[in-house]
Amino acid sequence: MKIPLLRPVVPPHVFCLLPEGVTYASVRRDPPRGFAQSRHFPFPPNTLGVGTSGTPLVTREAVAQAVEAARRLSEGRLTRASVLFPDSWAR
């Protein structure tokens, strides 16, 4: 539901961090609603560490490829995005 004169609160771009890599998706708000596009990027070697509690430590280099590709795919409209990660990573 759109509220007149207000921008949507949830960004139209999302990055999902998974144990094996990053998935990027852009969401289409106008009909037909859903994902306009999505891409998965495996983590490059040696860019994912493990913290003291066993949760992953994601480096800047680990997500750089996904962010750069998302900027190209969004044609410069990537100004904000949501980031999702597994519940088990939150400690």
C-alpha cells in the first residue's frame, strides 16, 4: 500500500548474507510486484573469518563484488539497501 506524498520505508534493494556468499535483489513495487532481478556472488577466498562466538566476520572485500554489481544493475539508483543474515549469526 502506498501512502501519498511519502517515500516507501523499505529500500527497493536487498543484500542477503549467506554462509556461501551474498545474494543481491532489487524489488519491483509496481505491478507485477516481485523481484525485478537477483544475482548470487560467492565469497572470494580468504574474505570470511570467524569471530570468538563462532559467528562469521564478513570483510569489506567479501561483499565488494556484490555491491559493485548491484550499482551497475541498478543504473546508479542504489542509494540505500536492506541487509539480511541468518538468525544464528546474531549474537
